[in-house]
Amino acid sequence: MNPADKDLYQRADEVLHYVWDPIGVASTPAARDEYHGYLPQVFHLLKENETPEAIAGYLESIAVKRMGFNPSREHALQVAALLLEWKEVLAEKYRKLPCQVNS
């Protein structure tokens, strides 16, 4: 993964844990990896330029099918918007940096 992708992956991980957090473990350090299983797909959706609705739909499907919750569509859309905002902020950050070799 290049530095920009690593940065986006980390930010997505943080958003899932601290903002999405459907089971309420954000304040539990021992549960820091609780949502890591969903992170690769969220990252993939971000990299594929999916819509907020598609990202929110994925998050909602996890909450329903794997956790047994009835998620809030509004919250899922807010999380998706935040993820996409991070993507744009980081894209701008890395556009401004001198050329880097992809690793």
C-alpha cells in the first residue's frame, strides 16, 4: 500500500471504531479491533469511488446481518459522508506533497 492508501485505511479504521460503532465499544481499549473485519470492504468501496448510499448500505447490512441490530440510515449516511470527506482531505494532502515512490 502506498502512503496515501495507508493513511486512508487508518482513517477509515478510526471512523468505524469511534463514529460508526454500532455495538458501543469505542471507549473500550480492548475492543479496538472489533470492526477490523469490515475495514477491507469499506476501504475497497472508498477506493472504487462508491456513493455515500452504497457505503451506508454496506454498513447497514453488517449491522443487520452480522450484529442483529436495526441501524439508523441517517447515522450510516453520516458515517459514509465522513469517510468520503477523509478520502478527499487525504487526496488533497497527498497531491500537495512532493512526488513519492509508491510502495
